Amino acid sequence: MRAAVLTGAAILTLIAGCLPGLASAQDEADALDFIRMTGPLAGWAATAIREPGPNMLLRTTDGGVHWDDVTPPGAPGVSRPAVLTDLTAWLESSTLLQTSDAGRTWRSLGPLPMFRARGNGALFPVRGALDFIDERNGWRMMSAGTAGSEEVDIHRTADGGATWVQVARATPADESSGLPFGGNKSGITFLSATAGWVTGYQPGCGHTYLFATRDGGHTWRRQRLPLPARVKRWNGSTTSPMFFTARDGVLPVSLSYSVGNEYCEDGKTVVVIYVTRDGGATWTATTPVDGHGAPVWSFVDLAHGWIAGAGVLYRTADGGRRWTALPLPADFADIHQLDFVSPQVGWAVRGSVWTLKRTPGSLLKTVDGGHTWAPVAYTVSHR
């Protein structure tokens, strides 16, 4: 229903038939930073940013075994794509680029909106978070700042990215849109031409960062989330919601809460999947799952979902009311992305996400809902 830039990081070519060991220079050059499958066979990926040379955009049509380089010619590196369908995606390079034929050809949509700095008002390029709901309507959020706060510019397009109009911003001196300067903004997601959300994290007790718009991004209002019974003093970090229909969707939230002292973020952490059945007007908390490390998640519908973190994988088949811990390979500990396309078929990405010099990683696949996993020894065909 939408095209969004999701968070994710490094995958590295796997030595055939075994889990990661030593990687060649070519293996490291083809380490993936992002994967987005649109079905059991077709999908997109971007390689990690490495020096020297730009990273690549890739496409697969056989479930991730073979990847083709579909990087726009002459692009000095690419962003993670905003994927709408098997064929249609946008990405940022020196300009905004769009393809409607799975990357065979690319159309430059012209210069990207520039970020306007406060103070002197200077304009400068900043890569943004992109979200498209169809081939014409999209939003771009640019942010800059320090830990705990970020300035934000939000632009909207109604012609597929050819032209953009600023609809909202947030600075220390201007919070008239309803978005605060405080807080780190993690993503922007729209369900329709009017309804959207900005997610993120704000330090301190009592914050669950979620702001909603009902007018296409011009004005925003904090949306309150009901807390699970055992959570008293808390701080919540939200990531972009996912919608399966015009009414049904899920919103993952990591909640850190006190277990008897005065601080909110040095106690326990749980992951709570919030569910909506009214297009995001209200959200209902499901059963919390103990948080481990930096948990990642994937849902394919309201019933079937997975949460992974620090070597533990939980699965639900009833919309988060009950969770089952699944047995996993010993080196599942550094999974940083899950990508399921059905209740049975999914991929897991493991590897370092913090350094440009990637450590050996792997791409794993399951065909039984996460009960068992096998390494994918993939290849990349270069232009």
C-alpha cells in the first residue's frame, strides 16, 4: 500500500554451504545494507556504503539467490530505495530518480528539495526519508540536529517527485506545525493523501514519540498510546507503522520502563505491537515481548508477525496475543533486519551495522515461518 524507506543495515556474501567466516574483498564490496522483498521471488536491495567507490542498487527475481546491479548509470552512490511495487521505486542520488521497469531505465526528476538551516537560512543538501502511497503522492522528511533534538523540513509531491512543496517544519523558534524540535525523528509514513505519522524517540520519562496528521502533513498532533499494565514510568521509541488495508495496521514500540528506581531507561525493555482497525485513529496494545538488544520486527498481516533481538526470535499467529520463542542458529544474535512476505517465507539479515568497513555477515532464509533457517549463498551480477 505504500513505498517507504525502512531502516536496515549490512548483509555480506555468504560462503556457499556454511555460515559466515572469512570474506574476500569482492564479498565485502557486495555486502548488502538494505533488503526489501515484494514477494517470494522479487525484491530490491542496496549494498553497503564503502570506500572506495559508490554503493549499488540491486534487484532479484529468484528469491535472493542472484542479484542484478540496477544502479542508475553515473550515480555517485544511492540511498535506500522507496519501493512501491515489483517495478516502481524512487531513490536519491545527486537528484531524485524513479524507475517503473524494475531498474532497467531511470528517470531523473530534477533537483531535490534543500534543507533550510535556521539562523542564516542557508540551503544545503540533506538526504531525506521518502514515503510514497502511489505513483504520484509522496512525502520527504529531512532532518538535522544533535542527539535528543532535530530540526525537520517536510515536503510533499503530487506529481511523482517532479515538484515539491514544503508543508511543515520544526525548529527551536518555529513549532507551529505541531511537530516539536525536541526528539529524534526516525521515519515518516502515510496511509492516504491526508493521514500520516512521524515516529521517533525523545529522552526523558513519559515520552512515547508519535505524531499524526490528518491534513496531508501541514499540521501534526501528538498521538497518545495506551500502556501495558506492567509499565509505569516509561520511555518509548516508535518505528514506522505498517498498514495492510485502509483500516488495518501495526505499530512497533520499544518501551523502557522503571523496575523500582527513579529512572525510566535503566530498567527493563519490552516490545509492544500496537494494532489499529480504524486507520490509525486509535491503537490497541498487544502482549509485550521482552526486549533484547535492538529488536527488529516483520509482519505480513494483522495475525502473523515476528520480533528478533539478541539471538531470540518470537512469532505470533494471533495478532500479538500470544508469542512463541523459536529455536535459532547460534549466530542469530546480530540479526538487524527481518523481511517476511508470507506466514512461511522470510529473510533475516545479519552483520555489523555500525561501521563502514563491514564485518562478514549473511543472508538467511526460512520457508517454515522461522522454525528453521538456511544460508543464502547469493551472487551479484555487475554492470
